[in-house]
Amino acid sequence: MKIVLTGGATGGHIYPALAIGDAFRRRFPDTEIIYIASGSPMEQSIIPDHGYELYGVSTSPLDRRNIRKAAGTAVKTLKGRRQALRIMKKFRPDIVIGTGSYVSVPVVLAGHSIGAAVYLHEQNGYPGVSNKVLSRYAKKVFLGFEAAREYFPGGDKIIYSGNPVRNEFSQRNRAEDRKTLGIPEDDLVIMVFGGSLGSETTNETGEAIARKYAGRKGYTVLWGTGSMYYDEITSRLESEGFAPDNVRISAFIRNMPEVLSASDITVSRSGALSTAEITMVGRAAVFIPSPNVTADHQYYNAKAVADKGGAFIVREGGDTAGEVLNIIDSLDRDRDQIRAMEEASLSAAPVRAADIIVDTILETYRD
């Protein structure tokens, strides 16, 4: 069996594709899988490290407000389709699996044109334009959230699977991961991250947390700033001489399974992937949904966990950092609540998502 994965250029699209690919490899080690995307720096830093050969093709996001830019996107997409066709004519895939964003458009179009079975996965409760457009070519469309069903026609073509998460997030051991990371076993560990690029609000909150707990025995702060903010934040803090031993600052958290596992409380946006990973590890969360997303879908991602008791939701605006600090302080005084939230978080996890996707593809791709 030969499979093409596509989706990018952020971790929110890349990691679900890798999780699906990994699930195929675990069950069928002889499966040949390649990844076709835009060749962005993030794709180049993540995909080959996970053992997948990466091919780059021309692609561009659609700017519907600018006719000239929209026309440029169409030209790049056609060029990318031709490039993807050349790759596929050599590789001859049986299956093409797309996980969304403009990156997947030329690849899915090329796969469909050579007769490969096309499958899509949509991570969010409100689907992106690319997956809505490409769904007409797909045998099945898998949903990370049931709420997305209303946006796709197709009846039994649409399948709720949950969001696939890499196997490394399952059945972690907190004590062992803390030992690996050099974190004291009894510390209250607070993790803050705002995605691969980062966000101003999560970083303002992260700095407030870092300053409150700096140098305090019994606390560790793990803060992922995102690549856009790292240099500015670290140079500013270094100029102040701010370098407490118990605060660790990084641009991008590459060992996310270990770091999540080592944490007690996570503070983050509530993108589909982040939400899925946090619940798979079973960690108490404070979500700050981004207000800059279509149909407020990050709020509904967070609400699915909060309704089970696994998370608090803090809306952006006002004293966001202050609200988050108050929640952390309350949880610090009641560690039993943290443990109860962990169980509730785990109950919201998409435990079988990758298996559902693999099983369905195997049952249908020859039809």
C-alpha cells in the first residue's frame, strides 16, 4: 500500500497527518508513505524528523479580498498540482490523505486526477475553506468535532472520528518524564504555550506567571513563546537579568508529549490539536480561546473539555493574565481539584481517532 500525506504549514495540520501515518505504519510496517506539502521551514523541521520523506510543491493561501492575490494563488495552485502530479506518477499512491489548509489543495487535486482514493480530516468544529472545497473529491471526510458535520454535504460520507494524536501522547508516566526533564518530582509544574508561532495574549500571561513564580521553591514554569516572539522576549528578559532556574523559556516545544506529561496545569490557546493532545495526556487546562478564528471555534473546542470538568475557559480581553493567575492560585491551594480535572480531561480525549480513520480507509479505499 502506498500513501501520500498532505497538510500544513502549521503543526495543527502537520501533526494529525503524522498521527494517521504512524497508525498505518504500526499496523502495516511495509506501508510506503511520503509527505507532500509546501516545504515551509516548519514542515522541514518536523516531517523528516518523524521519518517521512518530504516533497515541496508550489502553493499559496487564498486572499479573497484582493483579486490580484487571488489570481496569484490560482496560478501557484495549478503549478503545485503539476508538481504533485509528477511526484505521484513516480510514486503511484493508492491513497491521498489531506488534513487541511491551502497546502493540501494542489496535492489532493493531483491525487484525485490519477485515481487515488482521497480522504480528508477536518480538525475544527468550523471547517476551513480548503477542506470544504476538496470534500467533493473525497471518499470520506473525518471530523475532529461533531459540530463540523453541518458544513459538509454527504450523509454517510461524513464520519466523526475525533482528532488523531501521535501515539507518544498515550499512557505517559509523569514521574519518569519529570526525571528525564530534570524537574523535581513534587513541584507544581505550569506549562504555557501559544502554538508554533505564539500569541501576544498567551505570552503576556506566560510572562506574568513566570514573574510570579520566579525563584520560588516547589514550582516550575515551562513557557513556549512561539517562534515569532522568542527573540524579543528573551532579549528583553536577559537585559533585565531575569534568569530564574525554575523558569524554562523556549521558542517551540519539540518534546511536547514529555512536557505535557510532566505538567500539572497547562495554559494555552484551544486549537483542535492542542486540545486533543492535552486531553490525551489528561492534564488540567486553562484555555484562552483565540478571538481571531472563524465562528469562534476555539471556544467550542475548549467548551467540550470544560463541560466535562477538565478545563477552565478565560476569554481574551480585560485582565486575562490576572484571571489565569487567580485560577492557578486556586488550584495550587486545592491539589485534589487538579487530579479530578485530570481524570475529566482524559475522559474527553479522542482515544480511538487514528484507529477509526485507518479502519474506515481500509474498508473503503478499493470501492
